[in-house]
Amino acid sequence: VDENPYTRRSDADYIDAVSIFGGVKKTILSKDFKGGDIVNIFGGVELDFTQANINGQVVIDITQFFGGIKIIVPPHWKVVSDLAAVFASVDDKRLRTSAPIDGEKLLILKGTSFFAGVDIRSY
């Protein structure tokens, strides 16, 4: 079955966040989150995944210029950054705990970040 790639944008299991000179704040509630896209230009984006779940590898594609992104994840998720950062940073600010990381729950951050920052946190 061929799926139209544009229909997934309305699905609750995907995120499409765009912030240009503004802000986006979203709480993701999906129990089978599958990924999405973030475009952030001179803005701010906050995504809260603390009530969400993923299965296997999930990719979020980021395009960011002069902005900031905060991603809040459950403490047992593994997060890997594959971002090209130019005058930018990706900081994993999660507290280190003795709770084991679930390698089956892998969030991969891909894309580009120029003069911007990405913070990964857990609460």
C-alpha cells in the first residue's frame, strides 16, 4: 500500500513544528510517536515528550537558524544527535540517574543548526 507522505502531517503520531520570529510549545501525547520536522528561525520551540512513547528508532529532522529548541524526554530514552551544528550547540542536560537507558527507545536528531542551540532535558 502506497501512502501519501503528506497525509502523515495530520496524524497525532507525527509532529510538524514551525516557528519564525515566534514560539511553539507542544506536549506530545502519542503512545506510538513516529517522528517529524522542526523549522525554527529566530524563534523558540519546546517539545515535551514526557507523556509519549516511542518504539524503535524515531527521527526528528531539525532546520534551525538563530533560535533555540528544548526537547524534554523521559529519562529512559536514548537520544542521539546527528545534527550539523555551525556556531551552535546540542546539550544533553538530563540528570544522570541509575535508571537504565532503554536502547529500544532511540530518538535521533538530524538536520542543521546555525547560530542556535538544542537542549535535551528530563524532569
